[in-house]
Amino acid sequence: MDSLVQHLHDPNSISYISQEAAAAIDELLMGPLGFSVDQLMELAGLSVASAIFEAYPVQANNRVLVICGPGNNGGDGLVAARHLHHFGYSLSVCYPKRTDKPLYHGLVTQLESLSIPFLLEDELPSILSSFDVVVDAIFGFSFRGQPRPPFDALIQKLVGLPNVVSVDIPSGWHVEEGDINGIGLHPDMLVSLTAPKLCARKFKGLHHFLGGRFVPPLIAEKFGLKLPPYPGTSQCVWIGKLPSIDVGSLRENYVGAVLLEEHLNADPFSQFKEWFEDAVAMGLPEPNAMTLATANKEGHPSARMVLLKGYDEHGFVWYTNYGSRKALELASNPWASIVFFWERLHRQARITGCVEKVSSEESDEYFHSRPRESQIGALVSAQSTVIAGRHVLDQAYEDLQSRYADKSIIIPRPDHWGGFRLQPEAFEFWQGRESRLHDRLTYTKEMAVDKSNWVIHRLAP
């Protein structure tokens, strides 16, 4: 599964369009280019839901309210609500002025079939603070004039609320000039659709996403649009400019999960398996990435990221060049630590133990399971040694590609390449909690009467 990793783009290198251009693009999409309004709404709603999933992970921001207006922007919100439900969020919808068209009746029916509650606007003031994220899908780029009841009052209730996400246009804004009347929302996140509207230049929030992967090249050419590429299978791309950041102020308040003793498996390997499978199931990028910390015989440390390639009750395995710095340090001091950090789950797993090489048979089996190009790369690189330049690697790679051009020839595993296994002596499972009062539970054998048993302790955060 490709990650919806946010790619950063300079907003000044991207086209911002007028209200007139936005209307003309929609007319062209739904005319000669064959799109229907429900198709565009589906694509827009999916883009919005994907962007929210990126900016507000479900584990810490589970409760979402979507407020929908009477037009297409409201329809985008209804579609986004359905996708967010399937992404694992707990949804509520407020839809005060329902549009009496079959398309909208169908969207409401879909949400009702998922038991998503519809709230009355009168209920909102007393419960708004109970939501982690509020989606403003009230007015889109076709809006003109000033908000009318009940939306004028609703918008004012949202002013100053944290984690407000506006769909295409912050409600109450002029499409080209922004919040000229001082009555509009100033959301933390804006999801522009197709292309950013001119008012988006005045957006000062943290997250600005673009959802417009469906825009055909013909549209971009006709209107002279400069739009960013979408990586992998991403439906959205991050186009905001990062604000000036005080590193000391970067503090996330972890909420939504706990780790108590009664939740733990008696066996730390089973506990790791449960957490690792959670990370994989959530679609996290590189869930097997881990920091490997080693030290030489003098105790001088070094650390780097490597990829876990296997684990069982005997330990945790990775592969590398036996001439690399980490391998040479392990040869003189076999003790090491590995750390996994799964940010969206607010979890860490730390494992410490003694390291040994895996058998030649294991290394051979894994080496020949790798892509042929990676096998050649292992032969080429004398890892951590000084080389004259990139051309040295490229030439050696080309030479070996020629030598092994016949795919029937088995590439031998070089003696300088193979696996290591860390045999755990201690585990720590860390779950982020509110107010920095995190859960930290350890497994050790050092105090156990029977060395085959693990002793569990809680550490102060």
C-alpha cells in the first residue's frame, strides 16, 4: 500500500484560480470531458477524507463532525463522511438545509445505513468541544454574498475552534479576496479541490492540501495550471508553506490510547507481534524501520536506521555488509539496542540484547530472495569505506550487470554480506499518553527466578 506521505511544495509555484476559472473548469469537466457531478463529488470527498487522515490520525482524533451546506460543497462533505467512517473515525453529520435531489438523498441514505448520526444545528453549541475535528463543508467556490441563517450562526460558533478543516473555501470568505467582512472561518486546515482558489493565498493555517488528482492534462494545458505531482496512490498532496518553527515548542499531546498491565501478553514476543501487526494494518510507511544503536569496545556509540527482515522467539534479524561500521562495532561489542517508533499509533518498542550473525544458510536464503538488482548492489558496495565518487559505484554496478546479464546465472552471496540477529534481554513498550504521563512497561529476565520467564515492571515516564 502506498503511503499518503505529504510532499511539500512552494505555494508560489502552484496556480491559484479565480471563481470564474473554477466554474469554467467544472463546466468543461462535466461537458466534453464526460464527468458527472456525482463522480466529481466522489473524487472530491475521497480527497478530503484522505487529507484528514494524513493531518489528523484516527488514533488521536477519532471524533469527527462534518457540517454540510446545501450545495455541492455539502455533497463533498457527505462523501467525505462516508470515507472517514470506513477509515475508522467516529462520525457525526449536521446537514441543516438538505438538497432535494436524488443524488443527495442517496448520500444521506448511505450514511444512515452506516448508523452515522445526523445532528440538529441547535444541538451543536453544547457539544462542539467534544469533537476532535470539525469539517466545514458549508460553502464552496460558487458562494457569493454573506452567509444566511442558519449557517451564519453556525460559522460563528466554529470561529476559534481548534482543528477545523475547510473544504475548498473557508466558509464566509470571498472566493478571491478572502475574509473581507471579518465574519469567516480561519481554519487550521484547508483542502483545495481541483486547484487552489485565489483566496487560498490568504490562508494562514498549518495544513493546506490539494485534492485534484482527477484533473486531466487537457484542463491544465487549457487554463495554464501549474499543479504538483501526486505520489504513489495518494489522493491528496500537501502544498502549504511550513511556518517558522520554534523547535522547543513542538509538543504533541498524545491522547486516545492506554497501555495497562492487564493489556499485556505474558510473552514480549507476542506483544511485539500484536503492535507490529497493528502498524502494518494501519498502512504506516516502513513499519519495519528501526533505529539500530551500537557501540565500539571503547563505548563510543553510533546509530542508524535499518529494516527488520524477520523476527521470532529467537530474536530480530536484519542484513548488512559485514565490513560496515555497525558490523565492526558488533564484532568488538556484541550488545545493541533497536527502537521502533510508530508515530500515528503513538507507540515505541525498545529492545536490547546480544547480537550474533545468522547462519550462512539463512543469509543465502534471504540474499537470493532479494531483487536481482539488490543482489548486485550488495556485491558492489564496500559499505562505510571512502570512495572517490559516485562514478565508482555506477561503473562497478554496470560491470556486474554485464557479467550477470544471463538471468540463469545465480549471483553468489558475497562473504562480506549477511544477517545479524539480536537476541533480546529486555523489552520496553511505550504508549504516548496525555500530559506526558506516558505508559512504559518493561519485560526483563534479570530478576526472574526461572530465567525462562519474563518479569514485567512499570516505569515512571
